[in-house]
Amino acid sequence: MKTFDYIILGGGSAGCVLANRLSARPGNEVLLVEAGKDYAPGSEPDDMLDSYPMGASFNPSYHWRELKVRLSHAPTNSERRVAPRFMEQARVMGGGSSINAQMANRGSPLDYNEWEELGAKGWSWSSVLPYFRKLETDEDIQDDYHGGDGPIRIRRVPEDHWPEFTRAVAGVLTDTGLMPVEDQNGYFEDGWFRSTISNSDETRVSASMGYLSRDVRARPNLHILSEATAEKVTFDERTATGAVVNRNGQRLSLKAHHVIVSSGALHTPALLMRSGIGRGAHLKDMGVDVVADRAGVGANLNEHPTIAVSAYLKSRARLKSHTGTRRHAQISLRYSSGVEECAPGDMYASVTAKSAWHAVGVRLGSFLMWCNKPYSRGRVLLSSAEPSAEPDVDFNLLADRRDYDRMAEGVHRMAGYFAHPGMADVASDPFPSSYSERVRRIGAVNTKNRILTNTLAAIMDGPGPLRRAAISGLITMGLTLPDLLNDEKRMEEFIRENVTGCWHPSGTCRIGAVDDPAAVTDPAAAVYGVDCLTVCDASLFPCVPRANTNIPTIMCAEKVADGLLARA
């Protein structure tokens, strides 16, 4: 049986980078294993390529079908029960970068300096900036902050492609004190800005598209095994020797000199625990033999809690094909809440001129707002030692009161933007909104939902009283924005019942110092307590950056790959 130099378990954003960089050295035999489908260059589905991302985001073909999670915190003495709900996590080559919103922000220098303070030596802003530059080709800006020859093309939607809704919001933000910022990834003060996106010529640029090009795939030392699910890492005592994967019901035992787990912040800790690395007592309860007792595996689950305020868009303000873009979100805003003990730039909102793929979504504009610097932490545990069992995931959102307080303040702020006179000609009838389970079901891409939303859209375009009745009866279930703004108790009930994440799970195998019992890897991403095993994906983050997580994950993979090559 062939023994590879590196086996990479997971073909997401990090796995694609690692496969490219490690196989660039001809002497390395590299195997990339991905549980989902692999679409070769030129064969990607239309919804995956689309500049409007939500068709791919909510296409069940690209998801782990059985993954359910608990989102919001329920106090011990509370009668409220948090029911598990489905969470869209990518099961396809390219991982989240193949189905995400294509947002390409880095976060703040403060994030990476904090990483170093938390024990990730060598991960300060000055240390990671070269890797942010290495991964990108910025089509708009050429300066010391940006790269010009990386695999991921980055741009911003030009102003002459914005719909009227976006133009009006930009004016309102400026009028209310948020100044325009030239470059969100080079200037980190509060303000509003054109959103950076991993997109070129109105086409997605995923990690798979950028890093696994035809030329890269033609390397004789790079091997790709798709539709094969990693079940466990194998060990000889405390040295990783390979992995067992399941492909179409057939178990394959793979051998390697070095194993890299890049399965994402929910599945990476589960895979480590099934392989014997995790909190010893939990592993024993699950019937798993302990290889290395590391309490931090599955702990420290980070996520950006989010809620939205939406409004009906008048016809002239909507996103239309003749504007030159299918992008639903052209601008974003960043601000500091001022809540005690909260860091600067701790809040963020994406301005969306189309809130879903269907006919109702076309008629809704939204401020999708989240805590950019959350303080609540969740955890991932095994639900069973069986490889097919999804992990037990509890995000514990809003457990830290600071996170709830900022969300409530944010709803007031977003409602204020819709109430501004500058919005009167483009939007009306604002209402509280969220990605509830009901909205999720309607958001699935299928014929039934297309018919349903076409009908509702026709009602919304009718007389105002009929529209408001439809919004109240079918979207908000009777809850109005004044209900929340004038009643603190109802505000808290709404936010806690409806808060969701941004699909940014991270932190569950974090980098830390050797004397930190909660750390899982050293600053080189090598797993403590064993040999020849590396973790590389968003689970490494000591804390989630003030950013969508795709670009920081790619940065991590670039840096980890450099380290592996230097030590080989």
C-alpha cells in the first residue's frame, strides 16, 4: 500500500491551500480527502459560480444533511428549551468558500495581536499580514496592504452598479455620522465601505477554484479522493500513521508520514475525539480509547451572533440585472458599541439589497447585523463514537450579557436607519427579521418554495395594508418593530429566540502555549501530546476575528503550509 507524505482530511478552504502548497514540492506525495463532491475546473454548477451566493448557500446538495446544532443560550433556571436545528455546513470541495457569501474581509489587527497574547506566538498582525497578501490578487487596490499575484481574486462592486437601496443607505450612514472608509482591509476605523468579495468578473472565486487549478491538479504527486468521509486518524502509540476513510460504504486504510485534519471547526474536533484525542473523561464515556488527554478539543466554540432588520423595497430600489451586478450586498458598516469592556470595532452589519434567492427576497432589503467581537463560548462533544454520528454542538450564543446588550442596541440602531427620511423613497414597513427555522425551510431551493414565494411576492406588491398584513401574518407572526423598540422584555425574548450565527464556527482546537491546558495545538498547528498530526482550519483560531472566517482560514493555511515545508 502506498504511503503518502501528507494526508489532508478535508478539502475545505484550508485543505485546498495545503494541497496546493505542499504538492508544489515535487518530492511530496500528497493526498487530499474530501467528503463531498469535487467539481473539476470548468464543471462547477451555475449556482456555485453565481455572484449572487444564496442559491448555492441553501442548496442541500452541498450540505452535511444530518448536522443539527443548538444556537442560543438557555440559563440553567430557565424554562426555555433550545431545540436543535439544522445548520448549513459545506460538504463539497472548497468547503464553505464554495457556498458562502463570498465576503473577503480580514478582521482587525487587534484580533491577531490578541491571538499572540493568548499564546499563539508568531501570529501577530505583522506576522500574518504577509500571508493575507500572499493569498490574494486585489483587483482594485495596489499598496503595501494588498497582494497582486495570489490565487484568490478580490474586488469591490463599483458604485455605478449599486441599486437605489444601497445608494440611499450610503447617504443615511454618512448623514448619521459613519464616514466612508476607502478600504476595509487596510483602514480599520469605524465607518461604512464597499464590501470586499472573493469574486472576479461576477463569478465566485472559491479556495478550490483558486488553489486547485487545472495545472495544480495535473501534478503527478497530488492525489484527490472525493466523496470519502474521514472516520478516524490511526496511531502507532502516539504517532499518527494515517486515517480510515469511508467511500461508498467501503472502508479504506490510508498510510502517511504526516496527517493534517482540516475538516472544519465542528467536524475537526469530532474527528480528533473519535481518534482518541480530547477530554479523557468524555472519551471514556463514549467508549473511545484515550491517546492524548486534551481538554481543549471541542471547547472554545466561537461564533458571531446575528439578527436582522428588514423592510419592503419599492420597485425602483431593488437589485435588477441591468445594474451590472447580481451581488446582493455591496456595502457594509463597522462601528464600536461603546458597551463597557467591549473592544473597538465590535459591531458589523452587511447591507443586503436582496434578502433571499426567491421572489420575496428580491423585495426585501436588510441590515444583517452581528457582534463582530463576541464573548460567549460554546462547545462540541461527541454524541456517539460511531463515525456516522454528527457531533453534539451547542453554540451557547448570548451567554455573555455583553453580546445580548449589543444586539439589542443594534436593533435600535438599524431601525433608526430605516426611519431616516433618506430612506422614505426606497423602503417602507420595516420589521424584525431573522433566519428562523420557518425561514430556513422556505429558503431551501425547490419548486414548492418558488411557487409559494411568487404568490407572497404578488401580495406584497399590492396595497400597503395588504402588504403589512402579509408581513405580519406570514413573516413576523404578528410581531412588529415598535413592539420590540418599546418593550425591553419583548426585545429580549425575540433576540434570544431568533438569534443565529453567521456560519462562522471557529476556535474548537485552538493554538496556545505549551503550558496552557486548554490549548490543542502549538503555534505551528501541531497537536500537543502526539506526533505527526497537524490541525489547520478555523478551529485553530484562539478567538474569532472581526471578520467572515473564509479569508482568515486561508491565511492560516498559507502560514501553516510554509511552516510544514520549512520543517520537512
